[in-house]
Amino acid sequence: MNGVGDPRPDHWKGYGPFQQVKHELIDAYLKAWFPKLGLWSGKVVYFDTHAGRGSYAGDNPGSPLVALRTLLDHTARDQLLENSEFRFVFLELDEQNASELRGEVERIEDLPRRIVVDVEPGDAFEVLRRGVDALKSAGQQMAPAFFFVDPYGFSLPGDLLAEIMEFERVELFVNVMWRELDMAMHQELKAGHGQAENLDRLFGGDAWRNIRGETMVERADQGAKLLADRVGAKWWTHVRMVSGGDAVRFFLLHLTNHDDGRDLMKECVWTVCPGGSMSVRRSENPNQFLLIEEKPDLAPLRQWLVARLQAGPVLRDVLKEELRSKIWRWKHLGDVEAELKQQKRLRRRGGSLSLLPKQEALFH
Ligand SMILES: C[S@@+](CC[C@H](N)C(=O)[O-])C[C@H]1O[C@@H](n2cnc3c(N)ncnc32)[C@H](O)[C@@H]1O
């Protein structure tokens, strides 16, 4: 692309809710992730593999600057920089974009010495492949790293992502262009359009042929799970970007092997999807930025808790572990617990919750 230029120059001309959500999630996650690692590890790296130009129309910062700003404006910034060096690696194939991004970075005044920024021109996956091979052949670990992978298309090297995930303290946040991917799979299954090799490479085999949901949302959810398996991540969390009906344009997929990474991303997702739909919808009304349900429906969580306690008391710590794989937050469990207590249906003793037998409830 170096000689050809950015194939989608219009990408930078508009800044909509989907871009905003992408950037809000990065900011919210890094705000908590930087101190988690930065207070002890000595080095922390943020990789933006498809970094772009650094800014959108209307002076809206792109992901590299959002990540940098999160650290620069962090309340614990000085303490973090005392304990760790923070390296920001911005990879960008298009020379013009890379040079604009470099200009944006240079305009930041008084960048602290312990914040190191590299804008690397070139193909992200080639650069990463060389880096991963070098670390592996030297038998070295990677410094704790957050990778934001945000290509235009859906061509992703699943094998490389899986190798990156094998390092100890790595988080992946991938923008999966579901609309294109879904269409490619559909066409391939119908008539064989020469995409099979690409799809096999992404999914690490032909299991994608079994993605057969009725709706695009169902298929996207199956795709997210398949990608998580392919990359070998213990946890996956995704937010769907939905436009017009149930058409999933893309989803943002967070992959981690750490329980606290899963908990943190769940918290972040609830801030952008307060209704619990795990989807961001583009509003049909231009005056309304995002259409979101404000209040989550906790009925399914209530049913789950009551069913879970049916056989006897359960430690709250155990419930907390079990809740991790569900979309619900720990705070929601507290809300449901309070409601059931008020209805005299539940008792908390020590660290355990149990259901109250009907007669006993009369005396509480
Ligand atoms: C969706 S845009 C990135 C937006 C940016 N992450 C943000 O949120 O501000 C995709 C970028 O990837 C670049 N790109 C495309 N192929 C690439 C590759 N193989 N390696 C690195 N960058 C690439 C494009 O030039 C474009 O700037």
C-alpha cells in the first residue's frame, strides 16, 4: 500500500458513534490496565497495529492518540512513570498516514522521558511476525502488552494472533469486520469464491463452515467464540456494532487469559451498553447519538440466582467466579440480592447466600 496510498481516505472524513465507542473502550480499559501492570512490571507496551493518521475530521483523535492521552492524563501518571517505561508502538502501512501520525505525536508538548513512541511504517503482521519469532528463538517473554488490531478488512492471521496470546501478559482487542466476513463465508459456502484459504487461515481450520445462525447477531456470536478458541484465549468479550435492524457491521473482540482482564472489559462494555444488550446501535435519528436502553433487565439474573440457590447455600465468592462467564456485573448480583432480601426470599449469613423457606420468611 505504501506506493498506492490509503485505499479508504474517506474513513478519516467522518467520526461517528462506532468510532467513538471503539475509542471510549480503549480509554476505559487502559485507564485501569496501565496501573495494573505499570505499578510493578518495569515496562508496558501498547501496540496499535493499524494505527492510522492519528486524527479524524473535527479534531477527533484516533486510537494512537487516545491511548497516549489516557496515560498522559492519568491521575497516577507520575507514579506509573516512576515504576515503568511505557512504550507505544504504532504500526502503519501507508506512508502518508504514518507521517501524519508522526506529526501529531511531535505536536504533543513535553512528552515525559519514560514514554517512548515509535511510529513504524510497514505491514503490521510482518513486523509482528519478526518480533514474535525473535522473542521465541531467544526464549524470551514479551513485556506486558495490549494489542489493538484495527484493519479495514477481515484478513487476520489467526496463527500469529494465537502465538501472541501465548505470551504471559498479553491482551488482544480486535476489530472484526463481521459484515464482510459473514458475506465471504456465505458466498464461499454457496458457490466457492476462492476465499476458503483465507477463512481457514483466520479460523485455524474449516470450523467456520458450521457457523449457521439464523440472524447476523447469532452468527457474529458464534464467530466471536470460534475466534477466541482459535487464538487460545480463556476469555472473550465482544461488543457488536449494529446498524439498520440486526445487521452487525463489526464487533470489537477482547481476548485475554486473565480473569481480571475479563472482569475489567466487562465493566467497560457495560459503560457503553448500559442496557446490557452488548450491542451499540446506530441511531436512525441523526439528533440522537446512540440509541441505548438505560436500564438492564435483571430478571434472567434473578432466575439464575434463585435456581442456583435451590439446592442449598452458596458462597458469594463462588457466585462471583461463576458470574465471570456471564454478561452480568458483580454489582448486578448485589442489586438482585438486595431485592430478594427485601422480598424476604433470601438470607445472607457470613459469606453465603441461601433461599428462605416460605414459613421462615414470615419471621424475617
Ligand atoms: C481502520 S484504520 C485505523 C484506525 C485507527 N486504529 C483509529 O482508530 O484511529 C486502518 C489503518 O490500517 C492501515 N493499514 C492497512 N493495512 C495495513 C497493514 N497491513 N499494516 C499496517 N497498517 C495497515 C490503513 O492504512 C489505515 O490507516
